[in-house]
Amino acid sequence: MGKLRFDALAELFSRTPIEVDVPKAKSSDYFGENTFNKKAMQAYLSEEAYHSVMDAIHKGSKIERRIANQVASGMKSWAVDRGATHYSHWFQPLTGATAEKHDAFFDPSESGGVIEKFDGNMLVQQEPDASSFPSGGIRNTFEARGYTAWDPSSTPFIIGNTLCIPTIFISYTGEALDYKLPLLKSLTALDKAAVEVCQYFDKEVSKVVATLGWEQEYFLVDEALFHARPDLMLTGRTLMGHSSAKDQQMDDHYFGSIPGRVMNFMRDLELESLRLGIPIKTRHNEVAPNQFECAPVFEEANIAVDHNALLMDLMQKIARKHKFRVLLHEKPYKGVNGSGKHNNWSMLTNTGTNLLAPGKTPRKNLQFLSFLINTVKAVHDHSDLLRASIVSHGNEHRLGAHEAPPSIISVFLGSQLTQLLDDLENRVKMKMTPDEKADIKLDIGKIPEILLDNTDRNRTSPFAFTGNRFEFRAVGSSANPASPMIVLNSVVAHQLKAFKASVDGLIAKGIKKDEAILQILREYIIESKKIRFEGNGYSENWVEEAKKRGLSNVSSAPEALKAFLSKNSIEVFETNHILSKRELEARLEIRLENYIKSVQIESRVLGDLAINHIIPTALKYQNVLIDNVKGIKELFGAEDYDELATPHLQSIKKISGHMSMIRKLVVDMVQKRKEIHQLGSIQDQASRYHSDIKHCMEQIRYHIDKLELIVDDEIWPLPKYRELLFTR
Ligand code: ADP
Ligand code: MG
């Protein structure tokens, strides 16, 4: 066995589980103890400062500088009491990871000692040296620097000895360089539009928030094996590897018992998450071997997004402690399930009503139907933009492959709601008799309060209604969920505004409110019908059917990303003051650049491994065969020689064939990369990376995987799929 692989396996088998110190106290006693939450604020802030922060959270009001100083001082005392020595503005740049720049609290004092200092200015604003974060050209044309600004609606927290303050990240000219600023703006737009629609049904509603409950899927791999796979280390996925004789055929991993070492990791992760106020609730195995999932209770979307970003960081840290590596890549292994991050999304009023949950009365249910149908209409009208929000080089491997939704956006509603929508389509008319109206009202009142019916759950839909929320399943596991949330909030806000305008228009013509609502909803039901699909989203038939319906199916990420700059999306983002055309252009450029770089790195790693690891190994084995054939010739006469040597000669030829193909393809691939980089447009470069480079990589992989089956296992240098997937 290749030495690297042998040592890695030996190390793995010598591991002892790392025990976790689970506190005796109830989890509610330590939940959020590392966050500057309400309880901490009450203890460390004046009443005035506390209320000012609360108003900022609930009403979006500004915090005066004088109060900011007080908040900073209280926050610092709280952090220092917990051993913090540094503070950092914590933000989510468009690289997809989180960023932090640590500054020490201490300041040299005039008397020569040091004092701990942290004032309102430091809390409110900080200038990270941001020139190396992607800005899609925005920063280059204006200022070379951006700054971070405090988001009081998200809770500060301590990691290690650093106080982390959630912030937005903007250029000096005010353009968003991060995910949080447009997310906050999209939430404001949704709030406003949804409150207006709620006024038709309930005058008490003055605020609507989007709620998000994400489900994070991931793979674990032992650290030693990880280090023995340069492709995993450098790209997060395996670029080669023949499938294991057994992988997920038996469906025996899902909900199976969680293995011991993994369980310790999960406990540790949960413990630290709870301390940071992340309400992690469920954990289980996923379908593929060594694949797992964790999910919190849903929260207001801004907080939920921060918590997911924080959790992804935390997972990496805690995994290291347990000698694992977390693979957040959408498709670490070919041929087995990839990982997603289902985004469960709904809207919640200040009066405690979930706007996507049916209620007890016809009034409540008409409200429910309004939000449901408007969401379906928004998804229908902006499906390309929704797809653009979730595509990436990683997700490209997952969508449409093994147990993952295809690149066709459709909506699943379930049989009961489908029936109801069909009924409304047929029975609502321009002129209805009082009896007809009463009948419809009666039927709307009968929508069962609980639609959460497990027998009616379609797991193959990219966007499914699951009883009291929509579940956007096409989101990739490594994505920042802000990206799909920004788009979803924005398109639904845009749609709700149009709905309100149309209904008001009918009311102005003398049509009664409820009837006006029903008539507009009926229009939407008809207009958005083609996006509704109840069947198996993974089947070939659906691809055909979707084509007939005129639904788009774009599997290339560079192609799908173009939707960011369609007329339709510019209108949505600009009229709702979420992102300007310039910001959209910048975002598109960053996503394309990111795509190119990721595929470029993969292609280089594959080229290196092919030439430095695989070919030398294949040669070694081929020489063994050649020696053997020579020996046969010496020992046996011509008759026996033919029979005995032929199989070996065939293998020798096969190995030569694969080796020369690999060499040729690697040269081709490098040549193509050079050509691509001559192209002027970044969009063209990305498209060619998609069509040409990925194709080369697939072919190279094919030959390597064939060699893996021929070459002696003893000398194969890289841990194989069976080892990566089944050991822990
Ligand atoms: P499943 O695996 O069956 O889809 P999970 O229990 O793993 O379900 O995850 C469901 C997620 O949906 C949880 O995070 C849950 O908190 C979230 N959720 C439930 N209700 C809402 C809601 N109204 N808004 C947003 N998310 C919700
Ligand atoms: Mg789910």
C-alpha cells in the first residue's frame, strides 16, 4: 500500500474517542451564555441604553453616539468578565466564509501601563484592510477600502478570547460588499409589503419578519485520511476515486445509530452552539455513509443566517479537536448523495401568526392563501433569479445528480392544496351569486389547520410546501443562506406589492375586498400554474415535461448566474432598494470569478496528482507485470508462454493506454486553460471553464479510476472511496 495511505489508515485505527465534558446543568442554564443577549444587556447596560438597543432591534431606530458609548462600555465589561482580551467586527464577505479582524482591547495609558479601551466609535465602525476581499470592481473604481458597521439586531458573542460584533461590510461609496446589508434591506422590504397585505385581514399587524430554519448536511472524514488526499485538502472534494463496491445501496446509514466518535463530535458541537445561542435541535445520519445533518429551531432570518455562518466555522474548529475534518462541499464524492442546506422559510407577524400556516377561520385562511399563492407566483416569475441565488461550482455537481433536485425550479404544494387551488380556479368568477360566495368561503374555512402530513411529503421538489413553511431545498451545503434569502424575500416583497396594488384597484372599482382578493388570487393561480409540480422531480420524465411547459433547466452555473442582470431582477432589486444595478454587476462578477478560480484550482490539483501520483504508481505496477512476463518467457516454452502471458500482456497494454490518455488530456487541459485566459470577458471564461475544463477533468478522472481497479492495491497511494466513506 502506498506509504501515505498506509500510515493514514494506521493512524486512524489507533484513535481513541475524545470524551466531551457535558455540563450537569440543564441546557437552558448555559444557552446563550457566550452571547451579549437580553439577559447580559440587562445586567451590563443602563435602562436607557438597553431600551435603545431593543428599539433598534424591533423598530430599526438609530442609536445615538452617546448611547453607543454606553453600550460599548457595557459590552466590553461583559466580555472582559468572561476573559475576552480582543474584539473583532465579524462579517460575511462575498467569499462565502466569515471574516474577522482582531484588535486588542488594551491601549497604552499615559502613565505607562495599559488600560482596557473600547468606545462607541470602535463598536459602531471599523476599517478592516479590505482590499483583498472581493468587490467585483466596485472598490477599485472608488476607494480602496471598505468599512464595517455594527448590526445591533444581531447578538455579539465570544469565541475563544475574542468579542465578535456582527457587522455589515460596505464600500466608502455605500455599496454592499457583503451578504448582510442586502439581507437586511430585503427583510425591510418584505416587512413593509407583508404588513400592508396583512392589513386586509388583521389591523393589529405592524411587523412581519421572515423566519429561517436551515438544515445543514455535511460529511466527516478522519483527519489522517484527509491529509492523505491532496484533492480533499485543497478543493474540498475528491477529484478521483472509483466508487466503492458498497456505498449507499442498502439505505442503512439514514437514521442508523450514530457512531461513537461522531457522537462525541456532535455533542461537543451542540454544546458550543448552545452556548453561542444557536438553538441546535436535531442531529441524525444522512443517506450517504459518513454523511450527517444538524438543524436548529428556526429563527428570524438575519439571526438564523448569522448562526449558520457561525456554525460552519464552529464545525471546522470542533471537528479538528476530534481529529475529523468536516466536508461542507456539495459533492465530496462522486456517485453518492451530495449535501444540501434546506432553507425552511416563512413569515411571522408581531401578533404571532405564521403567515404560511392555515388557521381556524375563513379570514385567517384567506390570509394564508394570499401569502401562499403570492409566494408561488413570485417563484414562478423569478425562478431564474432563485436558481442564480443557489448555483455555485460545488452545487453544479449536486443539482440533477444522485438524489438531488434538478436545475429546474418547481413548486410542490401537496394534494390538498393543489385541489383547493384547482377549485378556486374553477369556482371564482367575475360575477358570483351570494350562495356561490358563501360556498367558497365555507371551503376556505375548512382547510385543515394542520397540513403537516408526512404521507404527503415530496422530497424531490426543489421548493416544497411542508405544511406551515416552504422548504427551498436546492441550496448547497457550503452556501451562505443569505444569498437565497435575499432573493426570496425580495421577490415575495415585490409580488406582495403588486398584489396589494391590484386588489386595491378592484376595490376602487367597487368590488368588495374579499372578492377582490379572490379574483386576483385566481389570476395568479392560473398565471403560475406551470411552476407547480407534484410528481417525482428526480425522474427523466420531469425533464421532458418541464421542457414542454416552458420551464428553464440550466445546469451550467455561469449560465444560470446571468439571471442576476436580467431586466426582471434589476427591477425587483432596484425598486425595492435592495441592490443597485452596479451592485448586481459586482456580485455577478464575484460569483463568476469565484467559479473560475475554484475550477482552475481543481484542474491544477488533478493535473498534478495525475502526473505525480497516478502515473508513477501505474508505471511501477506495469513494470512488475513486465518482469513477470519476462520470467514466464524464461521458464516456459513457446506454447505455454502464450497462454500464461496473454492476460498480463493485456493488462500491460491497458495500463499504457490509460497512461497515455492521461498524459495527453493533462496537456490538453493546460493548453485550454491558457486559451481561456486570453478571453476578454469573464462570463466567457467561466462558460469555457464549465464546458471545456470540466469536461477534461471528467475524462482524466475516468482513466484514473480505471487504473485504480487494475493497479495492485498495495501500492495505490490515495485512500480509496471505501476507506473514506466507511471508516471513522
Ligand atoms: P425535515 O428533515 O423533516 O425537513 P427538520 O426537523 O430537520 O425537518 O427541519 C425542519 C426545519 O424547519 C427546522 O429548522 C424547523 O425549525 C424549521 N421550521 C419549522 N417551522 C418553521 C417556520 N415557520 N419558519 C421557518 N422554519 C421553520
Ligand atoms: Mg428538510
